[in-house]
Amino acid sequence: MMSSKWRDEQTPSYIDFVSSFLNANSFRLNFVPIAPDFIFNCGGLSLAFIFVTNWDCSNTELVFNRVQNLKTRFANLYVVVCLPTKEKNDSFVRSYFKCGMQIGRPPFVPVQDLEMGFEKMVKIAHSRGACKQQDVTSTMKAEVCVLISLFIYPVACEKRLGSVQMLENYVKVITSIPGIDSHDANMLNQGIGSIEAVAKATKENILEKTDLSPDKAETITRFFRDPKFYLSPKLTK
């Protein structure tokens, strides 16, 4: 379901893209006067999305006030924000903490363009539906939180965390990656550095600077680079 209000705020060509993309992924599109911008029903699970297609640096509180309101009404809420420039990204990060948001509650998904934003929504909806059917939803939520943390963690550390809290949160984020434990996280912190640096590190770089196994180094590099890996359900036996 797409909000009729949201539809009216977009260009006809973009609505055509959305309609075609949904059709190609076996979704039926209905225009409805709903509070979120989108609601997806997948695998017996309903997910609500706010999709901010035009980030206004001068009026950021409007977005976060809406998020705070809707997160009390929808258990599975995601916020996709299009941030095509560094200026808009910096504005988003500053406003995120100024407005008292908590990491992952709800998850924010920053993207660089509108097409990518909608593709992310569909992938999240598909994956959460599959997770619901296979009872691995908690793993999926953890992985989404890791992705969101990539965008805001470095600034969060500088502005809000002391050194002890900084390390604790670093470990918490890294160990959300399937198969990675606290020892691995500490080795990555000492050998590679920030989460952003870990995300950019190659398998060879990780093996050279830490004691992680080849399999774990492969898991980390695939997690941050391969959408088919980080958005697919992973069963823990």
C-alpha cells in the first residue's frame, strides 16, 4: 500500500518506476490514505515505511516528530532517507541526535538516490517476510542495525560517548554480524580501527592485521559488500 499523499508529492515518472518495480517483484500496488508512506505485507508480517525523498536541512524536526509519532503505532517501522550530498548527510546525523533518536529504534536506512531507496524497501520487506516464516527475525534486525550504525556510529562516538562506552558500542555493533564474537571485535578494533574502516577493509587486510580466521574475515567482507549476503535469511542451528 502506498500513501496517496506521498504519491501526490512525487513526480509521475518516479511513481511509474515504483509501480513497475513492485510489479516485477510480485507486489500489488494500492493507493490508500495511510499514515506511513508505505505498508508491505510479506509472509504474514506487516512492515511500515517512511520514505523521505527530499531531505530539508532547514526543517528536520518535522521528519523526526513524524517518526516518533508513528513508531508508537507500528511495531515494524523503517525510515528510508535520501541523502545524495555530504551536506544533507551531515545535517541528518546532527538532527538525529538533537531530536533524541535511539540507534535502531526505529532503523533508519540512508540512501544516495530514490531508486536505491525503493529497492532497499522491497529487499527489507522480502527478507523480513522470509525471516518471519523461518523464525529468524532477530538475526535480520541485528543485521539492519549494523548497516544503520555505519552511517551514524562515528559521529555518535565523537559527540555522545566516552571511551569505555565507545568500545562497548563498537563491540555490540560488530558482534551483531553472524559468527563474530567479542574477541573478534576487539581484534578488529585494535588492528583495523573504526566500523567504517572495517567495512572498507579487504579480507587480506583483516587476516594481516588480526588473528581472525579466513572464514570470519570472509564473512565480514561479504557482509559489508554483498547485499545478497546481508539481506538474506541466515539460520542459526
